[in-house]
Amino acid sequence: MKLSKVTAAMMMLSFTAPLFAAQANDTATNDELRAELQQIQQRLATLETQESTASTPVSSDTQFNFYGSLRPTFGVSNLNSDEDWDVGDANSRIGFAAEHDLGNGLTAFAKGEFKVEIQNDGDFGDARKAYVGIEGFFGRFAIGKQAVTQEIISDPVDIFNRSGTPLAYDSASPFRLNNLVTYRKEFGDILFSADGQFDGDKGGNSGSDFVNAGVRYKTDFIYVAVAYYNKEHNLCENDSCASNPTYVDENTIGVTLAKSFNSLYLAAAYQDIDKGDVDGSTLDVVASYDINESYKVKLGVSKYDDGGNDATSNTYNAYNSTLEWHKTPTFSTFIEYQKTDYEYRDTNDQIMIGMRYNFDYTF
């Protein structure tokens, strides 16, 4: 029987007791009845205390976070030729994150984050992140699809509102990889990071398919980072060479520097790319300025060099300018213009407007 029902029964008994007492006056005195009533009242108080204690929620050692960011865009490209109007998406996503206290200074964590493809019926797309890990005095260790170490190079210059940013970095370097094993360890303001991708389906050597390591120094005064990665590429692009594939190594070293001057933010990232016999590079230089609490302007100049020197090359210089309106931390709008001046192809101009709605709930 639930405690609330017991309490109700006791209350009924407390009200009916005097009536029974009146009928049995020849066998009980008023003092005895008063003593019985006091015992009933004490019993009720005890039951109410037990019921209150039983309903008190037990504190949880798990934190769950549900978050997302919807980022639709609308714009036109190829301003100098055949115009192409389109609704797009600037990396909309939805995800969850969980942390569980294991005791002894250890924390287990997990994250799942998925694309929301607004331009494709709003469908859920591929996973952006999906991993589980453990963190403690030894650092942070995780397995699954994750952001790679090389993002310490791209993060400071990734400030624009489109899926292909940073403008030059995006054309050459990785952001998130599956089958990834990562390790992170912080020593005060210094972060050491190392990754390895292990995908047995890709063939090649018996070890990792991608190795990435880097060091970042971050304070309120300055941001400096350097990172290196080696990636194995299979040059076979059709079934005719599947039985005898050719592999080539890509070696990339990147450096980045960022600094804030109150309302002004400046950052630059450079990468030197050696892929077989081809030498390439990326350069992104960005700036942002807070006009006031609501408006912000952003500028960027980028150069991507894939090492090519004919019509198959995608080498370009790119320029970006953005005006943002931040009404609240949850909602913002923007208008953005980008020009991509290819060395061996036609120039592409784009202008678009967009909105961003963020949400984040913790349980």
C-alpha cells in the first residue's frame, strides 16, 4: 500500500475514533481516548516524514546535453554569367553530449552530432561526430568519428557563415574523420594533441591511414599553434587498377596565430602541403570588428595553391566580407559576399543572406 493511502486511512481513523469512544464510554475514559488520539497523530507525522524522504530525488552523476544549430541560407552565385539562385545550408546540426562521473577523478563522455540538411527536405545527414571516451589525470582518450588535431590550425580563421570555410583550408585539409583514435592532454595553457585513423577497409599499410599531432598555446593575450599530419592516398580511381593500387603520402605542416584587440580580432593560418611530387599551400587571413553589441563586420583574404599549372588546377584567390546582426546569443542574421578568383577557371561571385538559430539544453 502506498504511503499516501496509509495516511488517508489514519486520518479517517483519527476522526472516527471519538465516535467509537462515545459508544464504548463504559469501557474507556476520556484520558485514554486522548492518549490514543495523540498516538495516532504521532504515527501520521512519522508516515508523512517517511513519504517525503522516499520522494526526494537521488542526485545524479550523469549530465546530458541536447543542442543544435539551424543555419539556412538563400543566395545567388555566378553573378557575371548564368545566375544560380538557391536555398542552402551552412552546416546545420543537431546533437547530444553526455558526461558520467566515474569517481577517482575519472569522467566518461560521449557525443553524437548529425547534419541537418535544410536544402534537402530537412533530412538528417551523415554523422559529424560520434565517439566515446574517458578523461582523467592522464588526459583525454576517445574513439570514433571526431575533429582532428589539425583543427587547431583552422579554428581561429573559421569565422564565416558558409559550409566551405576557412576558404583555403577547406579545399585541402581534414576537419572530422571516422575510425579515429585521439589523445589530448593540457599542461596549463599548452595543449598537446595526437590522432590516428585506423580503417582496415582502405588497404595500404597495416598501420594507421592518417597521423596528426600538434601543440597549441592559448591565453587571453594570444593564440599560437603548430600541427603536422601524414595521410596516405590511394591514386587508383577506377576498377582497372584496384588489384594493383598506387599509394602516395601527403605531408602537411601548419601554423596559426590569432590575437584580439578589444573589439578587433585578427588571425592567420598557413599550411605547406607536400603530396608526392606536388607542392601546395593554403593561406587564410581574417579580421572581425564589433561595431557595437549587435553588429559585427568580418573580412577575409585566402589563397589556395594545389601545385597545378593547367586547366585541371583549382588554384584560386578568395575574398569574403560579412555583416552580422546578433540580436541575442540564440538568434542572428547575416549578409555575406564572396569572390573566388580562379587562376585557370572563370571567376565565381556569390552573395547570400542567412539566419542562425542555436539551442542548448542541459539535463
